[in-house]
Amino acid sequence: MKKWWAGLVLLVIVFSLVVPVVRAQVVPITAPTTTPSPTTAPGTVAWAFDSQVTEVGKRAERARQFISWILKNQAIDNHRVFMDLWKVTLGVTLTLTIIVVAMLGLGLIVARKQDISVKVDVMPILTKVAMIVLYAIFSYVLVLGLIQITELITSFFIKFLGGDKLFSIFFSADPSTDANYTELIGQRDLDPLKAESAKTSLFLIEVSSYTYFAMGIIILIRKIVLWFLLVLSPILALLMPFKFIRNIGWIWVGVFFQWAFYGPLFGIFLWALSKIWEAGIPFAFNFSRILGENGVVYPLAINILYGGPQQVAGGLGQPLSHQAPINSGNYIDTFMEYVIALIMLWVVMVLPWWLLRIFRDYCCDGIYAMKNILMNMLGAQQRPSEPPPGGLSSSLNQQIKQAMSQTKQVYQQETMKQQQIISEKENIKNVKTEEISRRMDANISRLADIAKLETQSDRRQNVSRTMSYMQNPMSAESREDRSQFVKLKAELSTRAAGGDVEAKRLLDATTSTGMMVRDKIQMLAKQQVSAIPITQRISIDLKLPEEKIRHIATTFAQTLSRQSQIITQVSQVAQVETQQTKQVIEAVPKAAEQGQKQSLEQVSKKAGLNKEKTKQVIEEVEKQTENEQVVAEVAQKEQATIEQVKSIGKKVLKAVGQEAPAGAPGKPAKPAVSIEEYEEMRRMWIEHYTKGEVPMTEKIKDRQSWVSEESVRLENVMNKIVSENEDIRAEGLREVSDIIPFFILGDMTLEDIAVYLRAKLAAAKEVSQNLQAENVIKQRLENQTEYVEVERQKTEAKADVLKQELPIAGNPPKQP
């Protein structure tokens, strides 16, 4: 029994060091002599050996030993091996320095032999070389000194000020013995009512163990990185003199200081944490229930106890037994103290890295700014150099060009600053959402706005860049832009959560990811297009030319209107006048060239009937598509099959006789796109296809091939969007997914997308036809120029005249 009790005491020590100032003990329960029944009755205490509890406990002890060893055993930073490796790196650095200096001297010698005038100041070069050599020689001492200083600061806070007491709680047994691990035996209460408590306890102990492992790994990584940077320190001297790789050197310096000062900050936070825990975590905990009757809400289910910084296993120092009061996070206050202590420990690990990263970014920016200021000051104090070979005039021209270039660059920078979405002096909370949308150039209320955005490449690039920065503010180039887009995204998210519809739409569009676009496509695909001409939809379904559909529909209506017997029969059934029936039949082909929204209304207005009567007439006329005599006559005239005539007649009459599907419930219907706006979009795209830049590819070699390919692509997309099949509509939308975010901005529907693409397609077809016509005319003119012969004008014969040139000195006279 004594041996068993000793084992339980050892288990107490195991978990005493698993979490920050966590008290841990093992409940001394006698092991059962028989294996308990697998189906323990609820409410029955049934303690038994459990391999999982044993595994978790042993891992906790291993984690304690792991972090304890790391903190107690200091690394040997001045080990001989680092000096040997550093000497090799130093030799490489000095060798490369000598080679660079030799090549420079050789270049000067060759230049002088070739009579090339090269003005070189030797003293600055020698000064730089001397500084490189001095730094390389003393780099080991400098870097090692910085490392050791940071280690002293870290050790001061962890050891001398008690930061390591987070990990040391002493019991009567020796906490350093290996028996804590080897003799640990885990037990678990098999009561089904305590299953959740057991799993939660095991989870928290696992998190605590991995917290210690993570802390130790970070400390080891820091040490190893500093060792390697110590070995590579001489190479830094080669990076700094050259402008094209100098930034790499600054990054190395920043990384070194970030890792070096992580240790002191970690030690300070660890020391502060120990003091906070010693005084008590400043939350309003109620620990008075520990010894009370209501002190056990979460029952003890494993023989490993855990508690926060202010807890003592057993409840205020009471002896432990399975009958006495216990203290293992048994109700919400003690449980929350443990969880908060664990979170604070993670903050101690993460916060130093975060602060040093921010410091490094701002420090590097400050170094670059100071360097530029100093270089400008030094440049202004230098004496003017000799004029270039072109003389003072050439020098003056170069200075003027340089000044104009700098002025242009400054103007562009100032313009960009003026175009900032939110200025530094402005409070973003006071700017309306509509104003933010306007400044982002994302204010889209009409389809024509999307056409302007697509046809103006500079504007589209600007909006795309804004969307990219909104998705990931850290991708912005400057620190000011990153800060601006972080604030902007946060403010829009707050407004969207508060019910601002405009902010939500703007946020969805500008931060739309691939998943969000796919979701929007699925929502749009559930809608149907009614603005597309009925004949076009039937043309797609039957895979026949739209012109043929129109001709057959017109001929069918004309044939029916001449059948007086059919007209009378339909009129009697529908109880309308024969003239009205005739007008309905004659108006159907023209209405089929309109969208479904306007078709029925147009026919009703033409016949002077209400919609219900018009639909009744059309239903009766639709039955005449089975009239063999009428169908055969139409098929003969249009050179089509009887089945084609029947199918086209039924589909046209059925589509015209139906009203357009209602919009989404609770959402007011948007007004239809006006003819003026449609024509405005078409004209913009005509100008773009006529004068815009041609995107050259392997297939697209000129404007004609570009516009032709656009026509084919857009027609295929349109055919899919107006399909009756939802999957086919979604496929068509995926082919134009790049413009979906713009339609999200304008809260557009599938109907709007179809109208927009229809205007774009009409423009592409018109430009393609014009280009084809121009090519035909050019070819015809070239052919005419090739085969037309122009007669030469005959010259009159000159009379024979006897003449002789006078001789000139040095030139003999020419013979006639």
C-alpha cells in the first residue's frame, strides 16, 4: 500500500509543472481487483486503469522535463566550432573582396590604355574596402557580443526575478526524479455520466503539454537561427556596398535583431506573467464554493488534478482522497482561471514576435528615409562635375529632361495621394457608404456603368487593383495603403453587420473570392431570362437559325388568318370578335421578337383585349398546330418539315401566351433597361471594338479575328444563359465570371446580365460585318488595280534638226 501511495504522490508531481503555476495531483484510489463491467450503471463510481490517461500524463511529464531542461541548460554561444566556421566564411569574404578590388583596378588600367577618360575617386573606394575588411574581421566579436547581451537580459528576468517559478512547484517528493514518468499509472472513472468531464480534462492537459513543447521549440529555433547568422556575419560586408543587393543585407540585419531581442522580451513577459499570477489574475473569480456543497459541478473523472495559479489541489490545502473535497476545475470559476492562464501563456510566446515584426518594418522604413535624406544633403554639397562631352547645351537639355521627369513623377504621386479613398485627416466613420463607393470608382447603378468600366482599360485596372487590396490589404505596396485598406475593410464589415445594404454589397463585390463568385453564379442561375427574344430562345432549343424561326412563325400566322372557318371557331370558343382573333394571330410573330415580359402585353394592346382573354385566344389557336392542312401548307412554303412547323408554332404561341415569371419574393421588381441605355452600351462597345487595343494571342492576329472570336464566344454564352436548364445557365455565367463582381456592385439580375451581353454581342456582330465589308471592298479594289491597263499617251514625232554642240575645254564634243 505504501508503494501504491508513493506512486500516486509521484503523479501529483507530474502534473504540478504541466501548466503555468498549475497544481496537479493524483487522487489516491485503490485499484480494483476485478475488471469493471463494460456497461457501468450511471452514477456508479468505477475507477479502472486507463491507457489514454496514462499516455496523457506521461506526455505532460515529458513536456515539463523538456521546457525545464531548455530553461536550465544554457547554450554555449562561444563554442569553438562556431569560431572555426566563422573563419571559413571570413576567408571567403576577404577573397571575394580582393577579387572585386583587383577587377576594379584592372578595369582602370585597361581604360587608361584605351585612352578612355574615366573619373574615379580612389579614396572613397579605399575607405569602403577598409570598412568592409574591418567589419569582416570584427564581425564575430560584434555579433557574439550582441547575442550574449540579449541572453544576459533574458536570464536576468527568467532566473533572478523569478520568471522560472512558473514551472516549479515543490512537493514533499523530489520533482526532478524520473519516477514521475516511469511509475505513473493513469485511472479513469467509468461512470457514463462523467465521460464529458474526462474528455475535457484530457483535452486541457494535452493543450498544456503542447504549449510547453511549442514554447521550447520557439526558444530552440531562436538559438539555432542566431548561431547560423553568427557564422554568416562576415558575408554581410559584401552585401552592403552594392545597391542592387543592399536591401538583402538590411533584411538580414532586421531578421537578426528580431530573433535576438525575442529572448529579452520573452523573459520580460514571462516575469510579468509570474507576478500577475502571484497576485492573482485580475478577474472577478468566486473561489468560495471550493469547499462548499455546490463546489463540484464538473465531477472528477481522471486521477490527474489541475488548477489555476491560485488553486491548491484538494481545495485550500485539504488532504486528498476520493471522499474529501477536491479542486480540479470542478466549477466555472476554477475552470476559467485555468483556461485564462493557458491563453496568457500563449500571448507571452506570440506577442514578442509580433511587436518585433512591427518594430522591424517601421525601423527599416525609417532607415531608408534617413538614408535618402542624407544622400540628398551630401549630393547638394558636392561640387558641380565637369560638363559632358556634348558641352553645356547637352548638359542643360539633360537636366531639363530630368527635371521634367521628376516633376511628372511628383505630379503622379500627388495625384495618387489626392485620389486616396480615405485621407489621413478624415475620419472614416463620418464618410457615407455611397461616397466611399464613389471614391473607389465602384459606384455602379446602371448597366452602362459596367460598359464604361470594361471599355476603359485604365479604369478597370484601377478597380481591379482596389479589389485586390480589399481582399488582401497586406498586398498593397506602401504602408499607408495597407493601413487605409485595413481600416476601410473593417469599417465596411461593421456597417454591413449593422444592416447597411450598400456596404454589404460593396464588401461582397470588392472582396469576392472564387467561392463567393461561384455562390453568386448559382444564385443567378436559378433565375430565368425573359427579356431575350422568344425566337432566339426557341432557336437555341431547336438548334435552328433564328431567321428561319421568324419566317415560319410569320407564315403560320398569315396562313391561319386566311382560314375564316378557323377564325370563327376560335372566336366562338373564346367569346371574342373575329376581327380581334385575327389581330391576335397577326400580332404573335411580331411579339415573339420581343422578350417574354413585353410579348403578351403587346398582343393584348394590339387586339384591344385584356390579358386573360388574349391568353384564351392564344390557347385555342395553339390547338390549330395539329391541323394537318395548315401545317402542310406552311411547311411547303418555308421548305421545312411538318414536325419543325408544329414544334415552332407550339413553342411560339405558348411562350407569347405566358406571362413573365415573377421576381424574388419581397424584392421590388427593377425597371426594364431602356432602349436609350441599350443603345448607349452598344455604341460604347462598337467604339471599343473599332478603336480599342487588340489583345494579340496565337489565334488573334488582327482586329477582324479578335471581333469574330468575340462574336462567337458571346453568342455561345448568350445561348447558355437563356437556356431552360439551370446547369447550362450556370455554365454560361462561369464563362463570364470575371465581370460578375461588377454586377454584384450594381445588384444586377440574370436579366440584366443577358441584356448587357446582348448589347455587347450586337456591337461585336456589327463591327465584324463592317470589317468584312471593308475587306471585300479592299480586295475588289486591289483586283481592279491589278487587271486594269492604262494606255500611254502617244507623243508626236519630232522633226529632224541638224545640231552640234560646241566643244568645252576638257570635254570632247558629243556626236549627234
